[in-house]
Amino acid sequence: MAARISWISLTAVKALALEHVDEIDVVETGLSGDRRFFLIDERNLLVSNKRRHCGPLQLVHAAYDEGGNVLSLRLVDGTIVEGEVELGDEVETTFHRVPLTARRAAGPWDEVLSEIAHAPLRLVAPAHGGVDRRRSGAATLLGQSSLEAIAGELGVDKVDHRRFRMNFGVEGLEPHEEDGWIGRRVRVGGAVVVPQGNVGRCAITTQNPDSGRPDLDTLGALASYRRDVETTEPLPFGVHAAVAEPGRVRVGDPVEPL
């Protein structure tokens, strides 16, 4: 079976629920609209789901209309919170310990997201989006067979790919075959990417994406069968890539190392 795109996921606000789409434009900085915003705390530090009480943030769905400059949040109970994004003063923040300048994105979302996380949160907009690893992590890829491998290690029928918050799922590969793409040009639909390294895993992957609560020892499973793998980051699962040639990518498109 030839390798093909099996799913595409992204989110307008880092840490909120993943949205699945049938097609997407891949630009130099990543998937169009992906992680356009992120959240910071009272110390101006990046907020992620692995913080205590923040897991339920991934139950909130976000949609951003670039043309109308409107951000909409859909809460668990179906309530819609939306408004025009008003960019304010610059904020000196840190993004995974790297200094980063962003602008406040004022609106009604701060209050509702703070209530969900039981902590004061503010939305900010960096100049080039909030993807991890910046340009080297503009797009992420994970093989379906890799998900099957970790499911076998855990003794479960299936592991939900949303736990790993990757952009592209790829079917038709051997388990962890995507690791061998690091440093190579890979055609993904109409785009070309160059994987730069492995994606090391953290506690977020233990959380059920439908509840935000830990319920599966993904880290223990990775440590048990991936500990001795040569890797760029500990507990590797999937790869992160820079974009060499922008283009349109659709579910079902072929994926091929060049």
C-alpha cells in the first residue's frame, strides 16, 4: 500500500481542541491558521495542557476567521464565545523557554478560559504563530502503524491520535518508518517538507482528549520499547518538519520521500 495522508489536524489556539479538515494550505510557517494564538499566565509564560487543571482546555474548540478577524470558541456545553480580535500592546513572553514577543489579543475568551483552567490566562498572537520548534516544527507527521505499535505495547485495541497533537497522519508505513525521513525531502500532497527531528513526548499524551484527564501510560510505553532508539528528543513518537515547498495537502494525497 502506498503511503497516503489519513488525517489532517490543527487548532487556531494552541492547547485547545484539535480540528480535523479534509484539506489545508501548507505555507512556509506551517499549516495555514494552525496555532495562530497561544495562552500565557500571569507571569507571561506559555500555558500548555500538561499544567495542573489545564487538561480540560483541550475540550474547547476554536475557529478563527482570518478575513473577518473573528475568533470563536465553542465550550463543552455548546456555548459560543466570540468576538473581533483586538491586538494590543506587545508582551515579552517565553515559548518553551525561548524569549518571544507577542501581542495581546483582547476579547471575551480570557475570562472563560481562565475559569476552565482555574488560573488567570490571557490570549496572545505571535508574529508567526505558535507552533513548537518554530520553522523546524512547521509541520508534524505520524504514521498510523506507529499508533498501532504503541497500542500493542499498552495492550489496548487503539490509541487515539489526538493525544499526540500531530498535523498529518500517514497510512501505509511500517511502524516508525517516518523516523527514517529525518534530513530527507518528503513530498506531502502538493507540498514538500524536510523532517528535522523526532518529536519527544510529554505528559499531555497521557490525557484522554475527550476528558482532559490522564488515563493511559503512553510515556511508560514509549520508555519500554523506544528508550534505546537513536533520537533527537527523548521518548520519540513522530517527526517535526520544516516546509521546503508550500502547497495544498488533502486527505488521501500520496506521501513520498524524494
